[in-house]
Amino acid sequence: MNQPDRQKIAAALGSVRDRTLELISCLSEDALSRQHDPLMSPIIWDLGHIGAFEELWLVRRLGSVSSESELDAVYDAFRTPRSERGGLDLAAAERVVEQLRDVRQEALRRLADVEFDVANPLLRDGFAYEMVREHEAQHQETVLQTIMLMTSETYMPTSRRGLPSRGRASAGEMIRVPAGPFHMGAASIGFAYDNERPRHVRNVDEFEIGRYPVTNAEYVEFVASGGYQDRRLWSETGWSWKEEAAVSTPMYWEAQEPSDVDPVRLSRERGTDGWQRRTALGVEALDPAVPVIHVSCHEAEAYARFASARLPTESEWEKAAAWDADSESPRTYPWGEEPDGTRRANLDQLVFGPAPIGSFPEGRSSVGCEQLLGDVWEWTASEFTEYSGFESFPYREYSEVFFGPDYRVLRGSSWATRPEASRNSFRNWDYPIRRQIFAGIRIARDVR
């Protein structure tokens, strides 16, 4: 068996750290230390948590050290819920960055001597190192969610990547997926989280699924039709949430001209031209061809009913994304096995928003769906539950403690997701009321 390449591991850890520091480099001490919303941690807590996680898994666990670290009490996500993190006595940003550097130096020192024992599941194929890398990448997306909520200062990133030329696309187009079995979940080799395994056979009936995510133009029709006022489109829980939260548009939508105009009237009279969207980089006109973003699962379900459709199950989503009927095997990415974060999907953060539909035709799946990875996470109809044969590894708190009816599964990934944390088998989950996450909609329909 080939041993993991230590130089490649070190380079991968270095690359993800460089991006973390790049994302925060333009933020003031106040922006880093303030809790901008009870839903999110102060950014400085996320940075400290990244370091504490790395110390736990790459220093203490690989060094057979069982004693607690001074970082545990502050940066343990279960000991300190998000709502309490704003009141913690957190170190200044300079000190936290120093801690990140110190932990990394020790992790690399141990990497130079570690024995990649195949009998140790933490070391087999370099599992612990990839877990730490993906963990940091996932927290980068969390930091970007927090940056979206900042009102104290404008975010000015040090680098930004442009989008490819727009492709030709027709919103609302559906793809038919034949009935039959397919292999769902991650393979037993290579890195994946415990909730992605074991790979197993699922059988799904024939269904239709959107070629693209739902666009702003499609969603503004829902607003114009009075969708937020039509009780028939909402579940009982969704309606109660909408009424209590006084929601009438996706999060971050604003009228082009400040006024007290009714959202229904504005949408009927001006369509997407009546709206603009607040982003991390400022306010921009609402692009009709861009996937709608920052909607809750309740809004996604109501829109789907408006469109005489429903949300896909996660089995349907994964079959449309991964199953290659010709080879009778699943793909790691919709387009195949080659990782690609910029040419076939809008990943890797530096575009700072979703791309218009049709922008990535080379990223289509075997059945013809596009933009399944990147742009927006996609809500599904499935609760977050374990697969049959699930085994918790390497700790219960990553997946197992969240299984149950409270959480809904999201599939795909968003523009804020790093390529290393994006694959067909990846399962995200959150409360169905959440809107600060970079989530959108892809609809499905039964075939009769």
C-alpha cells in the first residue's frame, strides 16, 4: 500500500491556512471579535476553534496525549454554544493567529516522524490530516456567513476571481431520471465523513429534477403571486415560522428604491428590476439568471408547491448527481473523478456569489443536471439520519448527535465551499429555518 506523501499533506494544510488568513486579513479587530448575530460565533472564536481542533487531532491524539488542553473549555463547540460565545473572554486576533502558527508547527513536527500505520484508522490514508484540512475549509464558509451579517464595516477582500462567460440556459427545464437502483454514499477507501458511509444500494422511482437551481427570476414570480401570503403553499410549521419571523422575501433582498411598497406589488410591477441584494461586497442588482440564495427550507418547500413540484429526496439528488448508468457506477463529482474547483463548478470562495445558470456546462452530471456543486447548497426533503450500517468515527459529535427530525439535509455545495469539502456524497444539514447559510432550491417532480 502506498504511504501518504508527507510533503503533499503539509502543502495541503498550508494552502487551506493561507486562505483562512487571506479571508480575515482585511477585517478590523472589532469585526473579528464582535458577535455580529446570535446565530454565528465571533470570527475570532472560529479561528481559535480551528487551532484547538488541529491540536486535538494532529498533536494530542496522534501523540497519544490524553490530557485536556487549555483551549478545550473555550473552543469546544458543545461546551460553549454559539449564543454564549460573544460573552467569552477571547484572546486578541494577533494572539489567536500566533496560537494557530504554534499548533501548526507542532503538527508538522509530528508529521515528519509519524508512522502511517494502516491498523490505525486515524492514520490510514492520512485520514486525520484530511479531516483537519476539511474542518478548516468548512469553517471558512462559516466565517463568510458571518461576514455577510456584518454591518459595522465593508468587507474588502484582497483577491477576487471573475466568472466565466454566461452560457445559454433555460430556467425551469427538467431532467427525467429513470427508475432503478444505484450505489449511494462514499466508497470505503479515500476520505469521507462517517455520515457518508457505508456505500449501499438504493432504489428510487422515476422522477424529474431541475437541470439548474431555481433562479431569482423564477423566485420573484413566487413573490409576485403572493406566495408568502398563500397559506396553501406552506406547511403548518413553515407558516408559523414565516408569520413569527415576518418574512416576505429571501434574506438580504432589498427594494431598489427605499420605500414602503408592498413586496408583491413591487415584484408584479418591476420583477427582478425592483430588487437588489446585499452581499459581502456591497449591494448589487438582483440578477434574474443567478440562483436564488439565502432561503430557508420552509421557503424552498413553499416555492416548490407553487411550481407544482416538491423538493428532491437526498437519494434522488445523489442519483441525479452521481450515478453513471453506462458504467453502472457512481461518480465522485458530477462530471467524473477529476477534482476541479473553478472550471466545472463555482467553488473556492473567490467569486463571492452564485454564478448565472448555464455558466458551467462542463460540470454537468451523467443525466444532464448542471451546477449541482457550487453556487448554492440545495435543500432536500430528507431528515438527517444515519445510513444502515453506520459507524461513528472518529467522534460522535460530528454526525451522530445530530441525527433525527430536527435537521434537514442539504446537498451539493456553495460558492463559499472549498473544493476539498465538495463531492456528490457530502451531506450538509441544518435547521429548516436557517437562512444565513448559502442555500437555494432545486425542484423535483413525480413521474406518473
